[in-house]
Amino acid sequence: MDHLKPLTTTLAVENPDELDTVWEFFQKHHWIAPGAHHTPVTDAWERCRRQSNPFTWNPPHVASGSTFRSLLNRNRNLLAITQTLIEDTLSLLPNKHCALAVTDETGCTLMMGGTPGLCESLQKLGLQEGAFWSEGQIGSNAISQSIHLSDPVSMYGSEHFNRTLHDYATHAAPVFSLDGRLRG
């Protein structure tokens, strides 16, 4: 089992309240608080700090029209495989407050489904089909981290760079083609 990698990039803190304190310290001083360890999360914060404001929500770029249709067509095999998987998963989680998305290798949302309240909340943020989960635009999140690291990632609350995402947990796992290329 040594070959398995951790499923999370969680900061090494004792309890969740400490995570908020580490995030606030970083936003104020632009460096990691003493006692906190550098992790892929803090590395993402460093990248995001140079690109966006953690206190202002900038909706993601959204592909539409012929651009989005082209992305869907280019990824039709991935979508054919994952559509049933998403539908079946959501049917098994009828009382769970969750949304599932399929993105391409750039983080563009090709398909999304989930509980109506959560999907509506995400849509108000601009996180919808066609939206790019780019950390340069919306801050760190599991999708952008998973693409960056080529590993499964979970991010909770204050691990996200942008405060708007602190109410959410995001989880992502990369999908590779048989020849090892990142596909989604």
C-alpha cells in the first residue's frame, strides 16, 4: 500500500479552527505562519496571491456557443463514460448536498449535476457548465490542484484561497488516457 498517495493536500494543523487562523495570517502577512508546514495548499496560495484577491469573488471565465460545443465534441468519449456514472452516483446519494462535475484537462466544466440547491448556489457564483476552475481567476480549488498535481485532491473550507469558497469542500481526481495523457 506504500504506492498509494494521500487523497488530500490538507495543511498540517491540529484542528479546523487553526486552518482559519493560518489562512488569515497568510492573507495579512503573505507568508506561512510559524508552526505551519508548506504543503501543496500553501504553494497554491502563493500562486494565487500573485493573481487574485482572496476577498473579492471574480466569476470564472465561461466557454459558450461554438467554443463550448467544440469542447464537448472533443471530449465526447469522456462524457459518454462519465454521464452514467454521475447519474448513478447522484441516484445513490438522494439526501446528500453535493454536486458532481466532469471537466476537461484545462478545468472547463463539461457536465454538472447535483442537488438543486447546491447547483443553484454554484451557478450564482458562475460555476456552471462551461466554467473554468482556474486558480488564477477563482483561487485554489480541488479541480485546479488535481490538474496541477496530477493526483486526487480534497480541499476544505479555508484551504481554498478565495474566501467565497470557504463554505465548500471540493474534491477532484484526474482522468488519464491509456497513453498517460491527462484527459479530465
